[in-house]
Amino acid sequence: MNRQDCVNEKWSSRTMGLIVLPLALALGFIGFLILPVVGVFFAVPLFILSLFFLFAPESKVCRLVLRKGA
């Protein structure tokens, strides 16, 4: 794995998080207006998933590659 692969992996993860986050917020808002319990039931896992993608730690290989290259 090279330095560019690690950078692409990080951007890919952040992009997925930024795509899922508005969907989770919209689903939560609409679901809360229509059926509060059901809307929150479906929106919370999506919100957690988006946070996981946004704040995902780097893999061990990428940490080694990026530190070695610096």
C-alpha cells in the first residue's frame, strides 16, 4: 500500500460519511414529524454510521506508511 492509497482511503471514508449524514438528518426530521418513534428508530443507526465514517481511524498500515513518508 502506498501513500496515495492511504489518502484515497481517508477521503473515501469521509465522503461516505458526508453522504450518509444528510440522509440520516432528513430521515430523522421527516420521521419525527410523521411517526416519532419509528423515525428515530431508523435515523439513529444511520446517524451513527455516518459518524463512524467521518471519524474512522486510519488503518495500521496507513499510519505506518504516512509516518514513514513524513
